[in-house]
Amino acid sequence: MISVPRLYAIVDAAYFSTTKDLSAFAQELVAGGCTLLQYRNKSGNARVMLEQARELKLRVGGTARLIMDDRADLCLIAEFDGVHVGQDDLSPQSVRAIIGEGRWLGISTHNPEQMREADRTSADYLALGPVFSTASKEQPDPVVGIEGVRQARRLTRRPFVAIGGITRRNAASVIESGADSVAVISDLLREPRKSAEEFFRVLR
């Protein structure tokens, strides 16, 4: 079974105007101790996604595990370490057939039923959210809260990542409720290196 670090940092292209800015942000996160980064780009522009993914691989691929959001094909081309898929993306079985056994596969879930179903797949880790209200998605699923985290922990023995509205203030309570890791976007954007370091201090 894989081991997921306490902080699962998400590098969301929507917050950066250039590939250079996105890459610099990722490098600051790694300098702050991050060893796992997910690259997320919902624009659908495959050319830009591949350009940014290759830059991330070049700059931080030697020190951090890189996960591609949604796109198994781009994961292979950019030589990333895994893929994370949502409920509306390719099926876990299809993704596994594309990426093989050596790369990580993560699956997003939003309720107990989805968590149970995901636990029956070949996923290496499962994610649940949103735990708290979040501004990172235009149409977020219903908030599951701390109790949702506790319930999810009872439903799987796989590494479990909580996501959605998690900050340095509430991260410890999420880990204490059973999550192995917290995925964060917004609370890393300002001073990413310092923010990452503070997360790790909170999550010891």
C-alpha cells in the first residue's frame, strides 16, 4: 500500500497567468516540504496543459511526485507519476488500463456510496470532499463535514485524502478525524513556501 504525505498540494492553473508563474509556485511548494503535487487545469486546452506539465516535470519532477488531474493520456506523455479522476471522468478501470500498475490512481468521492464503490476498484488512494465550503469549484458537491470524514475512514483501509475548504486552522481536526492527508489549493496561494511549512508544522 502506498504512503500519502500529510499535505497533498494542488497546483491549479486557473490561478496563474503564465507557465512560468505556475512553475515558480510549484518550486516554492517543494521548497516548503511538499513531496506530492497535483497539476489541475480545467480549461481543456491540451496543448497548454502539456506545456505546463512538462515544465513541472522539468522543475520539480526530481523531488516531488506529480499527479495529473483527469487526463491519463497527458500523464503518460508528460511522464507524471499518477492520475486523479473524478466521478465524471474516465472509469478507474479504463485509467488503470492506460497508466498501468506502476503509476498511482486516485479517485474523488463525495458521499458514502461513491466511497464504497471506489474502494472496490484498483485505486491507490481515495479522496472525499468537500469537507468544508470551498470556492475552488463552480458547482461544488454538498459539504460532508468532519462527520463525513469519520464515516469515510470506516469505509476504506486505503490511504484517504480529504479535500475542500481545508486551511491551516482546520487541517489538524481533519487528520484527527481519520484522513491520512489533506488536499489544499487556496490556503497555499499566498507565500506558498511559508504556507506549506506551516501546514507541516500543524500536521505533525
